[in-house]
Amino acid sequence: MQKQFILNYILLTALLFSGCSKRLAVLDLNDVRMFNPESADQILFLEFLVSQPEKGDMEKISLVSSVSGAGRLKNLRRSVEYPYQIQVIPRYRTSALEIPMVFEHPLFREVEVPDPSGTITRKKQFATEGSFTMRMQADPNIEKLEFFSVKPGKQPVKIYTLNLKQ
């Protein structure tokens, strides 16, 4: 009886701790709306929800929606100058250049606010939840996307991995 209790306790503890650190998801491209596996040129539009319920906690990311469209992606990304960023690094099955995609962090933003004196000042805004949309060229060699939170004065922290399956 006591051995059964100890075994159940160990299993329950392991189950609780295994759920805390999972920040991994799988996206089957065949389930993406309007994805055509025979098409050579497709763009993926992925929308992510980012949340941080308590200040100081690690950000949590979840995939909200995904859709595909025909065409080639033009490199029209604007540079992100704000120090709070989300970097997405595509990892390939083959040896390919892994160029990070940089996005403004949706939880930490700086906005321009008019002052009654007639000047415009920049003000920091912190939110507990926000979203961003990522567009990327569909590539059969991409294995996964790794998401990193970049904050000033700190090393980038890996916060999420999205495995791509085709």
C-alpha cells in the first residue's frame, strides 16, 4: 500500500513538472488553410499570441491562426529599432543560412505621445498580452522555428519552438 502511494506521488510530481517547461508545438502544414503542397511558391502567414501574466515571468507564445497564399515573399521587412524584440530563427534540415527574423515585441512598446506643450515624446508601454503576425516563405527544408525574447542588457532567451511538419 505504501509503495503504491509513493509510486503515485512520484508519477504525479513528474507529470506536474513536465507540464511546466513545455513550450513546444507542432504545425502540420497540410492543416494550414489554403496550403497547396504541389505549389512551388507559397507564403505562410502565422499569427501568434504573446502573454506574460506577471511581470518578471517568462513570456508564453501560442499559435493563434495560420493561412497560406500563393506567391513569392519580397524582403520588405522594416528594421526594428526598439530594444525589446522577438527574434525568430528558422532551423533547416539541410545546411542553409539561418537568418533571424526580427519583430517588435508586442508586450513592450514605445509609442509617440503628443504633449500639451506641442512636442511629441516617446512613452514606454507594457502589456500582459499582445499579438504579432509573421509572414515567411514556405520551404520544405525548414524543420522548426525557434523564438527568442531579446531585452536590453540581457542575453536572448529561447521562449518557444514551433516544429513544422509536412
